[in-house]
Amino acid sequence: MKKSIISAIVCFTLQLNVNLKAQLQDSVRHTNLFEYGEALTSEKVNFDNLFKNFPLLISNADPIKLLSYEYAGIAKSRKQIVKFVSSNIYPNAPVWDTSIAFGESENGSIISKKPLIMLDIFKLNIDKSSMKDIVRGISEGYATGSKVYKIKFVYFWKTYDYYVFVNPETKQVFTDGNIFGFKFPIID
């Protein structure tokens, strides 16, 4: 009798864990710093969201200060796209990788629905041949007719200009090859 009660409790607990994990998976969606926050009703909202989210969601954002953004024009040709992307990718350009976690209690339950994002910041260390390949690969993902914006930021007392491409129809920022465009999960 005791064995059957214990077996029933174990089965119930396992089923409960499976159901909770399935519910958690269903409630997780991915977004980026441009789209998290206000709905994209204009291109400007992307940048308002970025400037609000960066210091709020990036736990080690202190060495990076976002200063401003401005409209730089329309990418009218492939050559112009390559030129803008080349301005972002060069030897010793600041780049980063991300690690993302959620606040958890001791029993493993999530206590914060907001992610904790850490940047692993480093300088791009590539030769010119590799750089051309990277620029070419990233440029192929952008369309002529895209609107281009310049983000000005400071990283350890040096000012950088970084060009971001926006789809004029959807108002969404192209995130591939974009240092600010990384995706992260959020829990609804």
C-alpha cells in the first residue's frame, strides 16, 4: 500500500514537473533590445527602446555609453551597404558576445521575468582578408532601400559610430551582424 502511494506521488511529481516545463517553454519568447518595450510604430521607436533597454537590461553596461542616434540616409546600392558595414567591422572594433540568465531562487524557480544580460566585450582581432569576408557576408543580409541610422556610443573613453539598417516597410532593425541586435528570451 505504501509503495503504491509513494509511486503515485512520484508519478504526480514527475508529471507536474513536465507540465511546468512545458508551460514555461510556451511562455518564453525571444526579442531584442530594439523591439523590447514600445511597439514598433515608427523607426524611431527602435532606437528609443535600445537607449532605454541597454542600461536597464545589460548588467555590465557601465563602460559603454549610448550617446545619440541619427538618420544617415537610404542604402541605395550594394556598394553603399558594403561601405556602411565596413564602417562597423574593422581591426580592433569593439564587439561583444552575450550570456543571459534569469533570477532564480534556491529551488530553481524563476523569480524574475527580466533577463540578466552580461556582455563579454573584446576587440575584433582579424586580418584584412577575413574582415572582407565578414563584411561581404553581413552585407548580403541587407537590402537596398533600407534606411540607415548611425548610433554614436562611447566605450572606455573612445567614441564610435555604428551603422544600423532598418527595413522601411516593417520598421524593424536588421539584427544579423548587428552588435546591438542580439536576441534574448523573455518570459511572458
